[in-house]
Amino acid sequence: MSSSCIIAPDSHFEVCLISEIYFLFIGRPPFFSDSFSELIEKILYEDPLPPRPEGNILVLLLFKRLNWTDILEHPFWKGSLSHCAGDDSADSQGTSSSSRPTPRTSTAVEVSDATTAPTQNSSQKDSCLKNAKNICSSHQDMESTLKELIYTESDLIITPIIDNPKIVKQVPVRFDVKTLHIPTYSAEKLSSMKDTDWNDFLQRFPILIQQLRAAANWDIRAKVARVIGLLALHTSELGENVPLSEAMMLLTELIRENFRNSKLKQCLLPPLGELLYLIASKERKREHPRECWVVPSAAYTVLMRCLREGEDRVVNHLAAKIIENVCTTLSCHAQGFITGEVGPILWYLFTHSTVDSLKITAVSALCRTTRYSPSAFQSVIEKVGLTAVLNSLASGICKIQQYILTMFSAMLSCGIHLQKLIQEKDFVTTITRLLESPSNFIRAKAFLLLLQVFINNREMLLLSCQARLVMYIERDSRKTTPGKEQQGGSEYLSKCLDLLIYHIVRELPGILGDILAALTNVSGRKHPSTVQAKQLKMCLPMMSVVLHLVTSQVFRPQIVTEEFLFNYGTLLNFIKSIDSGETNLDGAIGQAASEELIKTTLSTFEAITQHPVLLTIYRLTVEDCILPPLVSLVCSQNVEWRLFSLRLLSETTSLLLSHEVMAEEKEESRHSNSKLLSLIRDSLLPQYEHILMAPDPVPLYALKLLVALTEHSPASVSLVEEIFSHLFPVLFQVILEHQDSILGNTMHTAIALLNNMVANKSTNMMLLFEEGLVHHICNLLIETVTLYLEADDKSHTKTANVLLLSLLDILHCMLMYTANIVRQTLQAQKSGTGGDTQAAEDLLLINKPLTDLISLLIQLLPSEDTDIFESASQCLSLLVQLYGGSSQECMSPENTDSFAEVLKSKKDPRKLKLLLRIIKRLVTSNEKCSESLKNDGDGLIQTLESLAQTASSHADVAVASLALEILRTVGHENIKTTK
């Protein structure tokens, strides 16, 4: 098969062939769906879209003998063969409609472009907001566009009344030429007849009426009636003088006279229905009815009687089919079926029939009657109740659901039952659940119906969002993205979806405005009035809608604007007032609702922070309107809000400052962050001593904010250190309190902050030294190194690794600061300019406890982690330069083994020279270290001898020279180097 969507087993060759011919004839498979279950349902219960012979490529190929250029230009290919066309292609000419009768297996009634289910996809789709704006620029435009989308071609397909296999299976009929007063021709003869012969043949139609009236038996009458019905079915042009009224009156009289004969009615109703539809379809194209085409009122009466309970099901089906076809035309002849009882009767047929085809026909007829007069469906709801209709909607097959949704939309568009339905939660919930349907048409109509509800009742948007409306919108937005293979109804779905999205985006400012208005009315009040409480209960829950939309990738770019952030900042100020107790909502809406409002409001901004580009675009608005109330909430008595606001503040600050750093690197002109730093300095940092001493996890998020500040903004380091020097004792107090959980998040964050502080050149290191920095770092490093060396769990090793690197960075900064002070003092003495030797000596004395770390640092040298080795070796080098070998333990057997191991593993001369200088400094500065190496360091001595004997390059010579010097220091002087 050419299409994977056509189900045709190999054993059914005829079905396969017919499907292929249909595909060639109409340009698409007879049934198409991405869902297997929906495809089966379409095959069982739906008719394929109508083949239209006018201008069809198959017909033109068979009869017109198209040339190559005409074939390439035919719309069947949709431009897929444009590369084959020549430069000078002829203008395509539309083919005129054939004047001969053509069979009508099924026909779709033409509707406006907005209502069709298109077969072509645009090459590039604009955003949904832009599409919808192009469609509707005002409320009236929205309503008119919505009404145009209610009915589609799929809702208005016409199938034959006579010889319809879904109504009754027809037995082949053989006509006796002798008993007929008209000639019989074969199909080949008819197709080859000239127009004049056709006209002569059709002029015999009055003879058929006479034959019907004067026939001697019912068998002949039934055959004559069938011929009349087939003629009406296949007629494409109708003369004004054809006596259709006479034929209809005669058929009506025969049915009335033999109304109890169901078999006879099965023979007479199809021609009566085909004649009525023929008149209705032709009258619609003319301004005034023709005298010969008048439909007797008795015909409507007979047809309505055939619908009633107790009739044969085939008769019911035929009558419903006639109403379905005639009401599709929207002509004046449909008015004959618009009675107070037509809706309930058709609904009764739908609910009480056991045949699916009759159920579909009945509800389809009701749907088309509702198109002509929405009161038809209104009468059904009033008689059986909304609950029964919704149950049928929820449990029906796809086609039935499509028709019922269409009727609801048509009824709401006219305002019927509007106020009742838009307040009915079960109605909205049932419609929202239909968004799970595999059918594009059903989901599109569900979106359209929800749009009508939201236009008239904004509060129902909350109920739909809670039922996952936003998720369904995002899913279908992805499915209708250009470039993806589209199934039937995708463009119709896209139009309905775009309109719904546009309306919701346009409604959001009003939702937020109502929330702000309700809070403004009660601002500063302890006891809101009854009216104010009612307004609060109605408006505040809608904040959940704002959260749903902000978290959606479809809505977020369209709703997060400067105006939105300004209004959100105003809302945060109200939240601050509520949290502080200045405004009391508990008595009006309850404590739970009040807390839910605060949580939802903070969650909304949290969703925005997940997308940094939004913060950076509207940076000034965020700093001016949102951060001040957020800072105030940090001091909330509610631990949850304090944590939430601290986390948001740290994330926002980090994003804004990091973006500014990147902008500066790109030499872009950016707004100074002084406003942000001033806000934190004046409003937040004075509270930090209290915040840091609060129970966990408050200190964690408070420290994260400081880390964000000091990591991206050097100015904030001096701000913290200069104005709030009392903060450092509190920081060290936090470190002490969390030393039992040294690998915890709070400790990691505190060490990260300390690292940022000591790494900044403007930091007053003496202030930190005075607060006990050396003592804390010694203790932390001893415990962390122990954990690192003994950890068996990989996760613990990784955690300890990160903490250890931060501590080594801090140690390195401390030693570099000390080394620089000592160096500057020595240089001043040499130059004769003096120098504060006392300050250098005091600093060396303060840092003297760090010498206890020498052995630990030596133990870290063999680490497989290169970062650990680099940091440990650099710190060890600085320590031994400043203090030498402080004790004999520096060259203990464990330490000499560590030196030997790392010297063997390293091949880089630079690293070897650094290690050898450390060893040299240790053994030359302390005789006990030298003795220890000489007596207990056999492994290290052998390694040094190996290094001293091998020198293949200039760099190796320096390494060998250092090794030889160490050996001589410990009494091994008889080593010869080899080149």
C-alpha cells in the first residue's frame, strides 16, 4: 500500500485496489489517524471524505489526456514535483464542471475557510499569539472567528439516503423493460450519450410520476420510486420546470395511505428524502423558490411521524438521515423540521438505539438541526437533563463526541443556557477530560468550547488548570509545530488552540489586576467586611492560574513582561503586609488559604528564576519592584517563607551578578549593581547575625546568598567586611556548630563563603586572623583530610574532595598573604627603608599552628587527584619556606614513604623540583629531620639516588642536582651522575 494508514489485508485485494484508486482520486487515504483505535473507529462508523471529480487528476488523466506540464502543475502534487517543471510553464486552467450526472457517495458541505479541516500545511507557522492577533483584533472579532470555527467540513458530510448500506442492505434489482415506459441503457451507453440525448432522456421524468401513480402493483411502484430516488441522487443540474412537487406529493400520499406498512415506507422514504434534499440544495443557490419545487407540508409531517417511538428502526434511520441531509443545507426547507419535539425525538433515537450507525445519524441530524436552530439542543437538555447529556458525551465514540461538542458550542455562541453552563463544574471537567482524546477534531472542539466558557466566566480557568489544561495545551502545541507530519484536522486544531492561548494571555493582566484590587481594598485591615471577604475568596485562588501559566513554556514568554513584573512586585508588597500581620486575611479566607496565597506567589517568582533571560531583560524592574519586598520577607517569623525568600533572593542575586560579569567581559555597557548591593547592605545584612543563628536550614540559604554576592561581585566582599565586621564571629560560630556534620551542605557553603572572602585582595585578612581563622582552618583540615584518606564510599570521597580543595585554597591564600608580608618586610630592611618587623613577626606567630598540617599535607601528595596534589604541594612549599621543618615528625617513616612514592610517580621535572625543594628545606632547616631521613628514610634515599644518577636533559640535570644536594646533606656524598 502507498500509505501505512490504509488497512488492507493481502487477502482483500479488492479493498486494497479501491483504497489505492481512492487515494489517486482524492489525494489522501480514505481514513487517516495517528491512533490505531481512532482509525478503526473511523473505518467502522464514518464515511470517507467526498471524492470530487471536477479537476481531479485521475479523471483528467483518463479522459482529458493531460500533457506533462499540466500534470506537474496539478494541485494533487502540492508542489512536491516543482523541480520537474520547466521554466516556462503554462498557466493552469480550471476545468469546468461536468453537466452530466455524477454519483454522490458522500459530499462535504462548503463552509468558510476558517471552518474547514485543511489538507495543506503552511510552510512556516508564526507564533500562536501572532496568529490569533491577525485573526481577531477586538472582542467582536473574537466572537465572529469563534463562530466560524464551530462547524467544520467533518461535521457536515453528506451521504446518500437511498442505497445507503449503513441503513439497509439493498438487494440487486432487475428491471423488466416491458413494464417500464422509459428505455434502459447500460452504464457505457449513458457515459457516451450527448447532451441532447441526456436532455431527452431526462424529459421522461414526468412519465415516471405517471408510472408511479398508475402502476398495477406495489412491486412496480417500488421500482419506479427507486428510479426517481436514484435520479434525484445523481442529478447535478435541475430544470426549473421539473415537477418535483408533484412527485413529492404523490410519495407523501402513498406513505400516508400505507403508514402501517414498514416495508413500503422503506421503499418510499429514500426517494422522498432525495427529492427533498435536491430541492433544498438547489433552492439555497436561488433567491426565490420555484413553483414546481414547493415542498408539501404533509411531507414534513410524515417524516416527523416516522421518527417516533415504536416505528421500525430502518424507518427511523431513513427519517433521521433525511433530516440530517436537509438541515445541512441551511435552506428554508430545513425550517419544516424545526419543531419543539425534533430535538428530544432525535435524542431518544440516539440513546435507545443499539445500532451504532443509527446512533450516529440521529445525533448528527440533531447537530445539524442545532446549526439551524440552537433551541433544538436546548430542548434536549431541558428534557433529559445536563447530567445525562454529559454522560453520553463522556462515554460516546469519537464521532458522537464530536457532534455533541459542536452542539454545545453552537448553543453557547447564541447565549442559550450560557449562565448555567459556565457555572457548571461537571460540564467544564468533562470537556477538559476530552482533551485526552486521540482525535484532533475532538480536542480542537474541546479547546473551542473551553474558550467560550472562559470568555464568560474567568474563574473556570482555575478549574481547568487544576485538570491539567496547560499540559494539554503544551502537548498539542508541540504536535502542531510546522515540520512535523500532520494528521487530519491538525490545522483546525492549531486555529482553535491559537485562539484559546491568545485569549488566556489577554486575560492574565485582568486576573492579576483583580487580585491586586481585592488586596488593595483590605490593605492594613484586621477585619475585612463581608463584601471584601467574598471578593477575596473569588479572586485570590486565581493566583494558582498565574503559577500554571508562568511554568508553561507556551505562555511564559508571552505573559512575563515588564508590566507583569511590576504588578508582581506590588503583589509581593501585599504579601509582606500579610506576613507581618499588618493585613489580616485569616478571618476572611482562613489561614490555609492565606498561606496558600503566599506560597503560590513565591512559587511564581521561583518559576521565573528558572529562566535567567527573563530576569536580565527586565533587570531594573526586578531590582526596583521585586527584590525589596523579597528582602523584607527574609525576616519573616514563618520559617517556610524565610527559607523560600532567602533561596529566591540568593538565586536571583547570583543570576543578576553573574550576567553583569559576563557583560563586562564582553565590554558591554551595563547598569551598575550598586542599587542591588545597597539594598542588601541597608536592608538585609543588618539582620544576618540573627538569621545565621536560626535553626537549620535557614543558615544554609543565608550563606548561599553571601556566596552569590562574594563570588560575582568583588565590591560586595569589601561591603560585607567593612560594614559588618561582627558577621565573621557569627560565621565561625556557624562553622563550629556544624563541625559534627562537616560534609553537610551548610558547612560546604560556609567554607565556600570563607574561600571567596580570603581570595579577594581587598579583604582585611588581619580581621579574620584575629577572629581565629587559623585555628578553625587547622581543625577543619585535620578532620577533612582524615575523612578523605579513610573514606571507602565513593560519594563520601567526592564530597570530602570538594571540601578539601576549598580548605586548601583558603590555606594557600593565608600562606600567600603571610609570605608577601614577610617578603615586603625583608625587602624594606635590605633597602634601608625600615619595615614593620613586629607586624611580620606577629603574623608568623599567629600562623605558627599551621605547621601542624605539614605531615597531613605530605600524606596528600600521593593522591591520584591532580588538583589535590597541586594544592597540597603549593601549600606545603609555602609552609616549609616560612617555618622550615618544625619538628622531627615532618620526616617520619610514613612521610618519607609518601615522598618516595610521589617522586617515583611524577615525571614532570617542574613537579619533581618543587618536591625536592620541599625536602631540601625540611632537612636543611632542622637537624632532627635530617637525622630522621638518614636513619629511617631508606626508601626515599634510594629514590633520591635514582634521580641523582639519571639526567637526560637540562631539566633532569636540575632535578639530579637537587637530589644530590639532599643526599649530601644526609651524608650520602659518593653518588655519581650519568649523562
